[in-house]
Amino acid sequence: MIDLRNYGFGEQHQQVYDMAWRYARERHHPLLRRMDDEDWFPEDEYRRMGEVGLLGTTVPESLGGPGLDLASQFFIGEALSYWNNMLGASWGASENLCVNNLVRNASAQQQARFLPRMLSGIGALGLTEPGAGSDALGSMKTTARRDGDHYVLNGRKMFITNGPVADLLLIYAKTTPERGQHGISAFVVEKGMPGFSVAQSLKKMGWRGSPTGELLFDDCRVPAENLIGGEDKGVKVVMSGLDIERVFFSGHVIAVAQRALDLSLDYARTRVQFGQPIAGFQLVQGMLADMYAALESVRAFSYQLLKEVAAAGEAGRGEIHKRSAAAVLHAGYMLKIVLDHAVQIHGGNGFMWETEVNCLYRAGKLIEIGAGTTQVRQLIIAGELLKA
């Protein structure tokens, strides 16, 4: 458990973090093994988080939500991901990518319709497509055609976290295809709408208990009142949350790295070789020290950036855009080092599927792919640097 006050955060954030940390230790950590082995998503347990205020975290109090700030949401995500990285991933995709987007961009009437449902619901965001990953906006093929009081959506979305189980999905489609990325709009698609289906649930190397799917829209009729932010204004909706998403993703990385370090410390203290615990060997101590130093550099960077993004509200360009890309770039590099050392310290046991450190190792690669690949992050940073 981390003392956030050492990093300049107050008692309120510490209390939120501590509550989520204890809850996840008791309720979520025991589910980890089955989730990883069976690719099982504990939907009832997920929804139960709403009973203790861990769902709809940024939903305003006027709509029945906790009304927490971005930092509180960040620390809840970090605490949940420490004890169960898979449930933490699904929680983040719902709370940050979907709910927080609606809090920022939906009209008052739309918020009143949708947000109370998310106090016990599951959300998702659909941007990536089978042929549009890093170029998700420019290569988007999904379209939305106005037809009276509805839009008719056609297309596919790919690699969508929570897609197979979500109640509400924030889906991006081209309403004016000839305008390219400036002709994209955002829509709330609700489970059960005619023409919307899950084409397949995807079997992954890591994050196995966090359901990921390919979604199909076949003449899916979405009420025009579900349009978020205005027609052809989807890029603004995307960019308003992109830097927040990257900072939030860094919190998940910090949690996974901290868990790997703690497991390695415990193992090094108890694993005896040559008549003594391996923690007494300087080469093992060197790996532990490197893991800690790398983790703390990312923590310090991300926590500072969290304050900057929270103060700015939204960005999408400029200094925060550059720094948020740098934070998650650095986080991906750090996690690779930490998880590699963790498996090395565990030796043969770390190579076994059933160990928690193995589960973390398999999940770690996604950090260099999700929320924009390592290479896209490099392009963003270099592009902003070269503007000077």
C-alpha cells in the first residue's frame, strides 16, 4: 500500500485509495487464478463494486454518483489493478474511456439518461477496427447514415475491451466520410439495439479475464439523441480524453509493476539456495534495486502529470499531449524491465503458467500496444519537440 501523501496528495485521496486497495485485496485477488485459467469474467462481482461506490466514480452527485475527481479515479484504478490486473483493466475501460467521456462531453439530458445506469453498469469504447489500429481515425470504415430520427451504423470494431459484456458503448463512426477524420461522430450504442452484435470474443495472451471482442454493426439503428458532442465532432470527443487516457493507463502500469516487485521481494526472502535466501546475493539485490528505481521514476512522472492533466481538464495538443505520451512510453519501457527481472528472480517458477508473476508477464506486453503503440507515442513526442 502506497502513502500518497509522500507524493503531494491529500488525506482524501489516500482514503479513497486505501478503501479500494482493501476491497480489491479481499474481493478481487481470490478471483485472479480462475480468470486467467478460464478466461472468465466475474460479471456479478464487477457490478457489486457499485454497492461501495467504485462504479460511476466521476458521475456527479446530482445524478446519484460519488462525484470523485480524476485523481481519485486514477488511484482507485491503481489499487484495483494491483490486486487483479484483469479486473482493473475492465474497470478502467469502463470508468475512464466510457463514463468519463460522457461526463465531459454528453449534454445534461444525455447525462441524466445514461450516467445513473453506470453506477452498476459496464461501459466500453469502440474506436479501433480490423483495418484501423494506429491510424484509427484516418482509416476508419464504420459509417453512420442519418435516417429520420435515427442514425444507421454499419461496420466493425476490433479489440474492444468490455465489448462482449458492456451495457453502453461509446462508438465512433464516419457521418461524412469525404471529410476524413473531420467527418467522424460519436454515438452511445446500447446493449440489445437491433443490428448490434458481438462477432467474436477474442482469446488473448494476457488480460485474459478482461473480455475483449470484435463488434458488428449491421444496419444498427441508433437514436439521433444518442449522438454525443454533435455531428462530425467526434475527433474533439476523442482528443479531449486522449491525454487523460494515457495518464490513467500509466496508473495501471504502476500497479502491475509494484505487484511484480512485491512478489519478487517476497520470493527473494523465502527462496533458499546455497544455504541462504537468494535476497542475500548481490546480483539479485541489483535486479530488485533496478526494478524499484525504474518504477519510482514512472510513478513520480505520472503522479506529477496527473496533477497537470486534472488542472487542464482536457488537452489533445501541446505540452500535456507531449508529456502524457512520454509518460506512457516510459511506463511501457519500465514495465518490460520490471517484469523481466521479476520472472528472472522467480527462476523456473516464474516460467510456470500458474504463478502470478507469469500472469503479470503475459499481460505486460499490451502496455506497448494499447492506448497507442510505443511507436505512435514516439511520433507524438518527436512531433511536438520539432515544433519548437
